[in-house]
Amino acid sequence: MTALRPIDRWFIDEVLPHEARFMKVARRLERDIDAANDLVQEAYVRLYAMDGWASITSPSHYVLRMLRNISIERLRRSKIIAFQRISDIDDSNFVDDAPCQFRVAAGKELVARIGDALAAMPERCRTVLVRRRFDNQPPREIARELGISLSTMEKRLARAVVLLSRALGPEGSGALVFDEPEEDIAYRDDATNG
């Protein structure tokens, strides 16, 4: 038995599960079951022939758009066109679940702000926050590896969350302003250990 190529695995996982939806849309566009089947198969062939298949973020929406475009191409080539089909194609605006450009830009901006806030945060607080919230390590493991008590680890985590919240808060500045120098935080951490 031959091994599946990456495009085959992608097609099986990302495209084929939506075939019933593709057929439903194709039937609405073509009004004939055989023509609908041909439409879906032609979309599959074109999808397989593409070079950039791996960069498609929403394959189901991409195929739906392909079905609409292929149907329009077929209408343009045909000599006799039913006006009802033209209005059906115009009415087939598919809902795109992909985020709008504004949300993408806002997300990138938020990621940049979080990165800046983490970079400006005291190293002890940042280490605990990243290990607990981003790497999802257990608190006891973090405390043990850093050689601090669980209580100290929890205080550093709480402080890091407060600092991150301030940096991302509604003031909109995004700049971290520390009430105390890092040495004071280190002194309090060490004082609680012993």
C-alpha cells in the first residue's frame, strides 16, 4: 500500500468532511444532480492542481467560492442561460468565518503589546508567568525548578498578572510603569522564603 502524500492527508482531513455541504450548494447552483456532481468534482480537480494548497486557511470556504466561480464560468460559456440561475448565483453569498482584516490587525497589535509588556516585566515575574500561563507547567514544578517556595511563586505570578493587566489596560498606553524597582520585589520574595 502506498503512503499518503501531504496533499492527500490534507484533502481527507480538511476538504472531504464538508462534501455534503458542497453538494448542497452545487445543487442549488446547477439545478441538476449530474451537473452538481460535475461541479464539485471539477472544484476538487482544481484544488488538487493548485501549488499553494497548504496556505489555504479555510479550505471549506475556499471550495465554496470555487464552486460559485466555476458555476459562473459555465454560465458565461453556455449559449442559453436561465435568468433564475443568474439570480441564484448572485444570491449565493457565502458566510466567511475567517476574521476580517481589522480583527487580524488588532490581534497582531495585541500580540506585539503582550510581547513588549513581557519584555519590560521584571525577569523573575516574567519567568513565572510564562512557565505557568503559556507553558502550562504545574506551580509546584515551577517553584521546585526555580528553588523558591510555592508561596513565592504564587506571589510572583500574581504580580506578573497585575503588571500585564496594567500594560494592556484601558488606559491604552501599553507601557509598563513599575511602582517599585525590581530589587524591591526580589527583596520581598527573599524575605518571604525564610
